[in-house]
Amino acid sequence: MEQKEDLSDRIWIEKGDITQLRFKVGAIVNAANSSLMGGGGVDGAIHRAGGPDIIRECSMIIEEDGPCPTGQAVITAAGNLQARFVIHAVGPVWQGGKNNEAQDLTNCYRNSLLISRKYMLRRIAFPNISTGAYKYPKDEAAAIAVHTTIDFLLENEYPLAVIFCCFDDENYNWTKYYLDNYLKQA
Ligand code: ADP
């Protein structure tokens, strides 16, 4: 079998609320929508915990550039969160799988990672983007999250580490399944 690089110290899983991580990170990634104006789920939790500075910066971005397209990501300050930045990534709404959802979700992770590289962030934390209100199947979303991140880390020094912060058991189990599968072969 092909020998794979061991990434076990650069990628791991935490369970729970991404706004209450046990340690500080360079950036928390938000599962945002195109308006960047906050919403329910993890987006609501991030804005509640981070305070009004984040939405103020989001408004300025929208004023200058218009809505953030699906698959893209933008960076703001993190207000009161235990992080320097929030990266707002716009995931796809699940529409059955034939509407470019897989590519859009891949872009979402990749663009967030590219921003992290640009800012030379040491650690960033992702939620399971699109798997709540946007209804992306958790199995397929976890495969994309893990594989896109592994591919990126293998080719890039920054971010030094990526944490998947899984809120619910199903996301936790699928993310762990795909990550363990890779690490087993490393
Ligand atoms: P989307 O609109 O992209 O689907 P949601 O916020 O509705 O975004 O859901 C994305 C995922 O975020 C869901 O699987 C949900 O379990 C998870 N989630 C909700 N609240 C939090 C939180 N505080 N921390 C981490 N993940 C969360």
C-alpha cells in the first residue's frame, strides 16, 4: 500500500460548541450565508458569542463587494471569541447533489484554507459546514471536509493545524470515520 504522510498532529476532532473551544485558535470558520448577516445554527452562536464587531465588519464587506457567493469565504475580526479572526464561508444548500454542491463545498473548505495560509494562521477550527439548515448529507459532507483538508495540508505549511469541531454525534462519527481511515494508512 502507498505510504501516506502522518498528519495526526496537524488535524484532529473536537466535540461540542465551536465558540467554547478549550484553546485559542487563529480563526474560527463560520458556516455563513451569502448576506453575511448572521442566522441560526453555528452562525448565530458565533455572532452571539463574538458580539457586534463581527457584523459591523461583515456589513462593510457586503457594502463594498456585494453578497458573498457560494463556495467563497471572507475574513473578519473575531470580537469576543477566543480567536483572532472569523472566516465566513458560504456553503451550498443541498438540492439533491446535481447542482454542483460537492464542488461548492470543496471550494468552501479550500478557500477558507487559502485565507488561513495567506494570514499564516497556526490553528483554525471548522464546523460541519452546510450540514444543518442547508441539509447537506453528513456522510458526504464529512468526506469532503476531511479529504479537502488533508490534500491542502499535504501541500502547504499553513495552517499548521486544523480542528474539526463537531456539534452533533452524526457529524462527529462521520468525520472521525474518514479521518481515522486516512490516519490508519499513514
Ligand atoms: P448550514 O446553514 O451551513 O447548514 P448550520 O449552522 O445550520 O449551517 O449547521 C451546520 C452545522 O453546525 C450543523 O451540523 C450543526 O450541528 C453545527 N452547529 C450548530 N451549532 C454549532 C456550534 N455552536 N458549534 C459548532 N457547530 C455547531
